[in-house]
Amino acid sequence: MDLALIGFGNIATTLLLLLNDTLDAPLDSLTVMVLPEFAEDTEARLERDFAGLAAARQVVTSVPALLEARPDLLIECAGHAVVKAHLPEVLRSGVDTILVSIGALADDGLHADLRAAAREGDARLILPAGAVGGIDLLSALGAAGGLEVTYRGTKPPKAWSGTPAEEALDLDHLGERAIFFTGNAREAATAYPKNANVAATLALAGAGFEATRVELVADPAAPGNMHEYEVSSPLARYSMRIENLPSAGNAKTSVSTVYSVLREIRNRIGPSAI
């Protein structure tokens, strides 16, 4: 596989460490796109920590340079602004793309642009399950209509730092569980782009952004990043509760998100897909 990544933060570096430990053979090539001011440090880290991961490695600072590497698969892990700025061009060029920043699709115009670009380029926009489970069942039930979905995201107070939650709560001195957001999935994904990708994933798989109800909670007693949701449909009812450990170095992201992306890559490389 010729693999490319946009972004080289916590998710990207954790993913590369996992690939280094789990792949049966090195990648043919690895291309990483970053902002120019991060290029030198990224090159140094690739050579220091990931020299054995790919036969060829390079750092680029533009989409044209990335596409010259002709990747088989691209992983986006750089945020909503990057999705809007660069992914339409990538998809129109025919490169299958795994979208980590799923909350960006709360923007209907951007979602339509990405779908059109994928059709034009005969590429696939792949949405991993991320930190939540049961997406296969939710998507299957959605075909019958009549879905009711309610999601609750609970994280320790520090995971909500740098978000609008700071305006409602004293996160540094919070003594008990507090609900600070109630609304729909579009509102949650837009206001909390680094914390509410799960809400967007559930909405896209199931009842849609407006019909998916969301509650966000800060809890000093939370053991990690907890995702709970209930589904009711004419065909079935179920509930899901997942307690995720936060990713090292980034309390906002559940470490299982990275493993979800790893699964997508391994499914493309291996002889069978699970």
C-alpha cells in the first residue's frame, strides 16, 4: 500500500505507531502532508521513529505534491478546516479517503461537495465508526425509517477545555456531573468540532443531524470518555454504553478512534475484511 496522511498530530502519530507494531510487511510508501512550518520536525520524526514502516517516506506541504505520490489511501486527521480546504481536490483525483473529522459533514454544503467530488473521481469517502460501536446495526435499521436516536457524551472536565463548555462551567473546579449542552447532532458537531464526532457519526448512520438528540456532560468522576446512545425503531430497540480511554496526549480523543482507523487500513491490506 502507498499510504498518505494529512496531519501529524496525536491521532496520526498514534496510528503510525500501531501500524509499525501490527503490519506484517512494510508499506510501499508513506507520504505525510503538514503545514510548511512543521515540515522539518515531521521529517525528523519520520526518520527517527518510523524508518521501518515504509520503504519510502516523504513529507509534503501541498495537495499537488501529495497527489504526485499516487497514494492508494489517504487518512485525514487534521480537522474541519482541512476537510473543507483540501479533501474535494483529493477525492476528485480518485484517492479513497478515510475521514476522521466526521463532524465536518454537519455542513450540508461541504458534505454535498465531498460526495460530488468522490463521484467525479470514482473515489470513496470512508467514514470509520471511531469511538462508538453498533454503527452497523444503526445503519441497517435506518433503511426501515422511524428511527429515534439519543446520544450522551460524557468526558472529564479537562476534555472540554477550549470549548464553549468553559462559558457555562468552571471546568477547573467542577465538583459534580454537569450537563452543559442539549440539542441536535448538527449543533453539537458545529459547536464542539473536536469533541462531538461521535454525534455526527450516529446522525449520518441513522436518523440524520436534526433528528439525533445530543446531550454533552462534564463529569469529574468519569473514568474516561463515555459514549452512550439509545435507538428505537419499528424493527428493534437497543442501547450502547462505551467507556473509552482517552488518547495519550489528547483528552478530547478516545484512543479507540485510532484503532478504528487502523481496522479500516488492515481491512484493505488483508485477504479478508471484518
